[in-house]
Amino acid sequence: MVRAGLPALEPTIGRFLTTLTAAGLTGLLAALAVALLAGGYNDIHNATQKTDNAVLMEYIRNHLLDPNGWGYTRLYEQSGLGTSTYSPPPDYDASNANVVTAWDSKSHGLTILSDHGNAGGLSGVYWQHDTLTNTNQVDPGETVWSDLFLKSDVSALTNTHPSIVALLGCSSIILVGPPWPDPDQTMADPGSYTDNTGSELLAQGAAAGVVGFYAPEPYAPGWSKPDNGNTSTVGYYFAEDLVQNHYSLGWSLFETKIRYTNKFYNNNYEPFHWAFNLFGDSLRDTLDPKLRSR
């Protein structure tokens, strides 16, 4: 599929965003109270010691989705050894083909994808075999990379089920490429420009709005709860603001940054969480009376 230019996309995106603005984001998420949750492994050392992004997804499911009456589609690592085990079992293995299948199978108000990232998409590792030096632990050469969702996968999606999308991985919405500007110079003159997975989702009409990071960002090894910080905590705060607090898209983004600053940096500016940004209409004007003054 050849990517259409913005003028050609304006009717499609414009109609959808107009609908969202008129109904309010709260109304959209209430009508589409189903989330797509997909996460692979950032790392794995053995069957129990790993950074499994399904932990974030299950935390969101247990603390936000179930209490607020949401449904969900879950995609966790099921390949190789030391697989991601939960009850009930996930709906799909975590792969880019399955993300596309799940995305197009029904409407999801919110889609959260979490793994290692770059401008080309999100990928993780899984434990393929245990045949080298040490039994029951991962040795170099026993893991392989597995794609969770790529920019090239966007063309396989229809625009029938556009979603609010969170891409929780490094540089998923990065716009500039190397050589990087000197830190003391303006970003108005980078070495190059690049498109990315987030911009592709929005341009193709597959997403109503996309949040992600425009720079490399750290993950917290063994993340298990929001107090652990880094990318998963940012993702949880954002989901909480949308699902439980019923904030608009723009206010959810802003409040996430402020809360992270207050929690982890004692109100001091740090660049990490400010790299968390939005492509799309912030939709600050909602029908929720509590938010009209926001």
C-alpha cells in the first residue's frame, strides 16, 4: 500500500476526530471499552527471572480494566521456553501477525503495545532453546528476537477499528535521525528526519491518536508495579488517566508527565518522561463535566 498524503487522508481522519470531539473521549472509551494489550520480553535470564511486559498488562487488567468493566484482548509471549503464564491464558501469542489479526478482529478503544523499540517498531526476545552451557538458565545464543509490531505492519491494518494507541518502547515516535544536534543547539536543525511507527498509524487512519517516546528511554528490569518507574510506569499512569480518571487524551498525557515528575524527580525537570509525547488531536474538550475546566 502506498502511503497517502495528508490531504487525501484529511476526510477519513477528520471525520473520525470530529466524531471524537463531538462525543468526547469519555464517550468513545465507554462505547469501545475494550483494550488490546500486547507485550513481549525485554530480557530473560531463566523461566522466572525476566522482564515480561505482560506484567504491566496484567497490572492494568487487574487494577484498571476489570474494576471499570472493560473487556480486553491479551497477547503475551507463548513461544520457546519460560513462556508468559497467566489465568485465563492469553488470547494470542505475542507476534506482529497476531497483533494485526487481533487489531482487525474487533474495535478496541485503547491499544497498548510494550517492548524494545525504535522508529521501525517494537520487538523483544524469547528463549528459543536450552542446549548450551548451563541448564535451566539462558546462555548467550539461546535467545532470538521476535517482532511485536512493526511500521511495515500498519499497511496490513484496516482503518475500520482506529484506536487510541500507546507505543511503550524506545523512539517509537522519533522524528529526527543522526547525526544528533549538539545538546546546546536547537532541534530545528537535526541531521535528518524520519517517519516512524506512530506517525504511520496516524497517517493510515489506523489510530485516532498515538502516544510514545521520541527518544531512547530506559525500562526497569523485573518491573512489577508503578513504583518501579521508567517506561512501564509512564504507560500505567497514562492508562489510569484514560480508563479510571476519564481524562481527555491531551490531559492524560500532561498529567502523566506531571505525576511522574512529582513521584520520581521531586518536581525537578528531567528529560526522560518529557520524551513521552502525542501524535493526534489532544481532544481536551470533552463532555465530562468534571473535565470542562481542564
